[in-house]
Amino acid sequence: MRCAAWAGLSTVVPILCLAVPANAQDRSTSNAVTQAEDAFGFSVGREALGIYNADNARGFSPTAAGNVRIDGLYFDPAFDLNELLIDSTSIKVGLSAQGYPFAAPSGIVDTALRKPGDKAGASVLLSGDSFGTRSTEVTGSAPVTQRLALGYGLNLATTGFPDGTSNVNHSEALTLRWRPAPGIEVLPFAARLDDYDDESGPFFIPAGNFQPPVPPRHHFRGPAWADFRLIAQTQGLLASAVVGKSWLIRVGLFRSTFNQLHGFTNLLLDVQPNGSANRLLIADPPLAQRSLSGELRITRAITDGPRLHTFHLSLRERDARREFGGSQEFDLGPTTIYAEEDAAPPASYTFGPISRQRVRQDTFGLAYSGRWKGLGELGLGLSKARYRKTTELPGVPAVVGRDTPWLYNANAALIVSPAVSIYAGHARGLEESGVAPPNAANRNAPLPAILTSQTDAGLRWALNPKVKLIAGVFQLTKPYFGFDTAQTFRQVGQIRNRGIEFSLSGALTPRLDLVAGGVVLDARVEQGGQTSAAIGRRPVGVANHLINLNLNWRTPWLKGLALDASVTERGKMASTTDNAWSIVARQIVNLGARYSFRLSGKDVTARIQVYNLLDQYGLVSSGPGLYRTNQPRSVNGYLAIDL
């Protein structure tokens, strides 16, 4: 955790993380390379780096698995958390997850909430790119009293996407920070996103065991009327209270909603090597998702000389509802991936009945963390989950699934020397599996919850006071989902991901910062015998390796000028369930510069970056047998002004 320094082991206060940086509203200082603690995944402002992200950690999606946290507390999003509420996001795996009371096998996405500062201030950020994106963002803090401060955010944007589609969106956010007494903090917040005219870009499905030809870059060929209109909202409350010298009570309550007023899926079916295809549009009726979630955590810290014993009692709750189905198909007939689509929109729609699903889950857990200064750390956790999923399909009785598994984790770290620590851990979790892909017979249907397990070990080595190396090995196992012979997406076996990962980060010189990481992954599928469909050995969409290097150099010839570069090498990945075809390896090189200066007494940063400098353009996997294009070479930039 960002504030697990435990300076002086005499009180529980170091666990609080209540202090807010003086520049909490500033945007001119955002720099992922200089702020990242490791290379496993980090984002701040408009910048991100690392070998993992919220949708992929060690070959799995921690977001789809339900492992999202806000300031360390459990959060189940129906839609991504509004960016105006986010200070930074970190991916926690292996040793970087040490100190979290309840480990998650697929990694943890921990988002730090942007909190109002003690001083009035605001930032304006103007950004754009060569795809046509233009946005204006304003964020800031306004103290009301000595104990109460208001944070606010507003963003208005037209976004251009790599496949030539675009949208118009605006979002707003408000946060209050109230400290009625020493050691007590209450943070209510709310945010809303409105998305308009969000065109549905095409998915490509080839007619056989080959990849479809690559379409022209950044050129959307319709139909323009097949677009999305959605509203996403988040409301929440974070509260912390220090009781005496050794008790801490934390509460997080969250409501996340996603309302799709209309939406489309744009499929190009039976794509031939010459680019000919059939276009199928799938229109969705108005659909809603809603999730209520939260956690109550009571922490007791006991100091015993050089030892710190911390006990956590936790209750996590989730009540999630999802609507799906009822869609209507429109066969627009033969076309090519190069042709303009000029079909007229339907005069009316006839949607079918909607399916509904509700998940209720409560998890009661007890965790222990013991730290012995100069010796090491021990973490233990045990939870009991009660899970109930009710699925209501049209014309059939409701199906109710229940499970009450025991979940557990254990990890230990040993300080071998002042510079070297070694660790090992094991965890068992109950996780979600996401939804069926757009080309499935059960399209968008929620998949069942699954039991997963993870074992990992490694070391942390401080090469010098400013540079550290983390290296480890891991193995994760969980059920594997793919297509059966009826094109239904369901469990077809087990998957085992075994890998080696590393992170090297820090200041190499007073002017040069480095964040580098990599993962080599041996992912294997074991067919479960539930289907006669051909199942390959490698899971779809999982690269066999990924290397990421980031450099930031503060130049000596002009104060405030920094140059940066990043290189990502992604290995080959299977793109069909039977492994008949794979996406080739790809290298992405980015170059950028930022210039920070003072203008009329204000901090200003101008930033420009060339993404995919070598223009490695082609297809990426969006699911078994389903393809989209990656982002070609582009130029983006922003101007941040702290007022």
C-alpha cells in the first residue's frame, strides 16, 4: 500500500492514509515514470505504464474477476469508475500486494480516490490527438471551512478512436472531505458520465482458419446510425475513524449504475481473404446494470517491541443486477471491409423479452498481519462467502445457484539482508468470469462465478537506495471458457497459467528514471470433457511474453524539459479456441516530451507524445475467432495549467 511505511511502530495511525498531498488537485505534475513504485501496472492522469492493467494481470482480468478496490476497500463496478474521481491506479500482484488483508488470486486493481486539498486551487487540462479527440477538463478544490473541503471536476470531450469511430461525452464529479474531529474523515462523492453518438466499430469474424485482411486504418465505414447512448453514475462514501491508539474503523459504501439507452454490435461475418463479408447488426433494447457494494473493516494494531500485530475484521457485501438479451438482428447483406455502408436505419424495432440476473454475496473475513522489524512479515486470511445467483430467462422458471466456499490466503516475507527480501504466498478466491463475447450464441450472458487459486514466490532486491528489483514466479488455476459445437460460450476446461515476472524501477541517475518489467507466461488449457469442440493447448488472447521499458530523462540544457520513451514487446497469442490461428508478436515504440515551466506565477506543463512510432498496425484478438484492429501511429498531447 502507498502508505504502509509504518514509520515508528507505535500506533495504528500509519494505516490510515488520511493525509492528502498539498497538490492533490494539480495535473501539471503527473508523470507515470517518476511516480510508479514498480512496473506491474500504474496510471496517473492521462498516462499509464506497466506489464499489467485493470483488464489483464498474469493472463486474467482482475476487473472481470471482481478484484477492484477504492483506497483498499471492496468495490464492484457496473461501469468503470469515473476518471474525474481517480488520483491514480495501481495493479497489485505478488510482493506488491503484500500488506493487503485479503489477497485475490487474479491480482488487485487499487484506485486511489482524488481528495480535495486543504488549499483552494484548480487545474485546467486541454488535450487532443491526431484521431480527432478534443477535450477540456477542469478539476479543483475549494475549502469551505477548516474541516470541510469541496472537490469538483468537469470534462467535455469529442473522442476519436483508432478504428475511425467517435463519440461526444461529458462527465461531472463532486467530492466532499469532512474532518469533524481529529482522526475522523468522511468522504462522500458522486460522478456521472453521459456518452452520445458513440458509433459501433466493426468486429471481424473470418470464414475459416485464417485471419481476415487488415482494413484501412482510422476509417469507419458505417453505418453511422448504429451507435451507443449511455449514462454511467457512481455514488459512494468513504469514512475512517481512529478509536483510541490502536483501533481503526473504515467503511466504504458504493453504488454503480450503467444505463444503455440504445446500443449496437457491428459484426462482419464470414470474412474472406479478399475482404468480402456479410454485415450483421445486432440492436439492443434499453438495458441497465446496477451494483451496490461495500466493506466494513475494523482494524486493531498491537505493538510489541519491534513487532507489530495487526488484526482485520471485514464484512464485504454485493448486490448486483444485470439485464441482457432481447436484441434484434438486422442482416445488411454482402459487403466488404473496404465498402461504405449506406443502409437506411430501421423504421422501428421489435425487441424480444429481456433476461435478468441478480447476484447477492456477502463475505465475512478475519485477517492477520505480523511485522517484525528487521526480520520479516507474515499474512494470514480466512473468509466465508455466501454467494447466490438468480437468473431469469424468458419462458422458463428462475434458476438459482448457491455456493458457500471458504476462501483463504497466506503469505510470508523474510528480510535476508538490508537489501534483500524473499516472499511466498498462496490464495484461494471466489471470482466472476465476465460475460460471453459478441459472437457467441449466448452473447453478453453473464458467466458463472468460479473458484480460483494462486501460488507465487519471489524476491525484492534494493540494488541501491533508489533502484529496486522485484522478481518472482507464479501459478494460477481457474476454469476456462470457450465455444462448444453450438457456438455457446461456456466452461470447456481448466486453465493453468505459470510464469516468471520482474520489475526494475527507480532513478538510475539524478536525471534518468527507469521503470522496466516483463512477464514470460506458460499458459495451458486442460480440456474438461464437457464439449466435443476442438480445444487447443493455449488459451485465447494470452500472450506468451510481454516486456515493457519506460525511460524519463530530465535534460541538462533546458530546465523543465524532459524526454521520455517506452518500448513494449508483446509475444504471440492464440486467437481461436482450437489454436488454429495466432496473433503475431508486436513491438510498440512511443516517444514523448514534456516541458514544465512557470507562466504568470502558475505551473504549466506542455506534453506531446508519438504513439506507435513504427506504425505496427494490424489485428488484435477480442475473443475466440473475433478480431479488431490495434491503434496505428498517432500523435497526442495536452496542456496542463495549475491555477
